[in-house]
Amino acid sequence: MKKTITLLIIILMIIQFFPVSAEKLDKTGEKSGHPSYFSWQNIDGIDYTTPIKDQSPAPTCEAYGLVASMETIMQYQTGELYEPDLSECHLYFYAGGTYQSGYVNLIDAANYLVDIGVPDEGCFPDPHRAFDYPFESLQGWENRTVKIQDWGWVDYDIESIKTALIEYGPLVICFRFFQDFFYYSGGVYKPRWGGRAGGHVVTIVGYDDSEECWIVKNSWGTKWGEDGWFRMAYDANIFADWYGPGTGIMYIDGVYGNLKPDVPKIQIERPLIKHTYFLGFQLPTIFKNLEIQKAAPRIIGKITLELSVENANKVEFFVDDEIVHTDDEAPFEWVIDIKSGLHIIETFAHNDINTSKDIMDIYKIL
């Protein structure tokens, strides 16, 4: 018995004077009260994030970053996975952004969300244009908006970022990236070669202490990175504070408004941007530097325009502001058979209460 007590005393003395576990506790975050892993992709087994989007070829990342955070918070607050889809283009342009300047001030955009809010994508869909153009959201968009209660900056240190991420939701971050970021395909990103290539705004949704990285949602489509996502090293040291005074790390404090408006949902699924269609066969667009609008699908021969439509009883098809077809039965399709040249295709979905639209520029070759 005496030997056992003596052994316990020796063990306690070793722990007291040689704290071998202290470094591990710091690394996992347990010492500060944070779990070693956290992500809004897995809150008690539920993924509250929304699908990856593609902003290209427009410089609208600020709006995409803010919207990505809002959509996740909307699903968490309602407790429903209904894939809300807010209009990045509305937020970008109505908050004062232009493609010529290449950005919208993140502070202006956040204040716009406090004062006015942003409607759903059906009010102002992204036409994927790399130039400024006349714009206007659908009539009645003011009744379909989601606002934020407030926003603020997060201190630039790992523990503060973790705390804000868990307390408020996904964080909007500004960072400088290097040339190698364009070619990222997986792993933990840390600039290594190519020199600084530009600035970007994305959304942190989580962290992983075992990899010492942030889990980040990008807006460059699913073919980039890890299905559109990337992991960024804690010590990458690339956060930027362009929109000062601030840290370049922004939190959103709560959302409210018309989180689930009774509106149709409509999306053009075929043709796809950045693709070429030859007699209906889909190919990636190869010659991207021709004098043809970058994202516009290039179409040779006839092709059926296919839609994903929900909560609608009628769809109208317009070409260059002229109605060409009306369909009141699923699957809501129309054969594109128009003259050569650049055209604007607009589709309007109606129910008994509201209207939503989608838009696409196409280049018809033959």
C-alpha cells in the first residue's frame, strides 16, 4: 500500500514539473475551450453550407463571400436544409460595385445588408459577364430580401477567429493569393511560388487543428480545388485589410427577413457556361481568347435548352427581349434554333404569386 501511494506521489510530481501534455493542449485548442475540429459542414452530422458557386468571369468575390456566410446562417437558424440562393449580383451592383473598378467595398456591401438586404437569386441572376451593363432586379424584390443584424471585424489571431467562427457562423475573409493558387488541387494551401497574383474574398466555414488549417469555401466552381473548397494553413500569413479600418476578417451577426419566400426557382442547366456544343454534344470551351464573350456557351447546330424549375406553373422564354416560347408543363424546354451571333436568353418562371428568372448569354455559331 505504501509503495502504491509513493508511486502516485512520484507521478503527480512528474506531471506538475514536466507538463508533457501542454503543447498538445495548445495545438488542439482544448486549453482555450475550443474543440480540435469544427466545421459548419458538420454540426451534429448536418451540413449547413450551400453548394459551391462560380463567379467567373466577373470580379464579384465580395458579394459571393458574404452570401455564402448568410446562406449557411439562414439554414442553421431555420433548422432546415432548403438550399437558399441569394443574389450576389444584386448585392454587388446595388451596393456600389462595378466591374471596371474590379470590386465592391466590403464595408459598403455589409452596410447595404444591414439597411436594405439582398433578395433571392431569382430577382437578379448572375449573367456571368466580365463587363458592366444596365441592371435592375425584378419588380417587387424589396419584399424578398434577407438582412443582417450587424457585422464586425475579428481580431487577427487563431483563437479569436475560432471563437467568432463558432459563435457567429462562417467568416468572410480577404486575402492575398499567389500564382500557385490558380493551380491548387488539394492539400493545405500556403503560398510557395509565382509571386502575388491578386486579392480575393472567400468564406471560412471551419478549422482543423490536426492539419493546422482553415476550411474555406471558394466561388470558382467545383472543378477548382477540392470540389470548389480549399484548406488554408494557419501560418499562411496572407490575410489582407484593404477595407479598413479592420482586419480583413468579418463576421455577420444574425440574419432576418424573408428567409423562405414563396417564389419559383428556375435555373438553366443546359447549355452550361464555358462550354461548346456541337450538334448537341457538350465539350469544354478550348479557345477562350477569341473575340467571343468569355463565359457564353458556343453553340453549333440545334440544342435543347433545359431547365430546373420548382414551384412554378408556367415558363416563358425570351431571346433578346422578345418572347419566343411559352410552356405550362414540365419539363419546361425549348429548342434553341436562332440566327448566328451573340444573344441574351431569359427564362421567366411564374406561380400564382411571384416570378423568378434566369439569364444566359449564348453565342450561336451556326
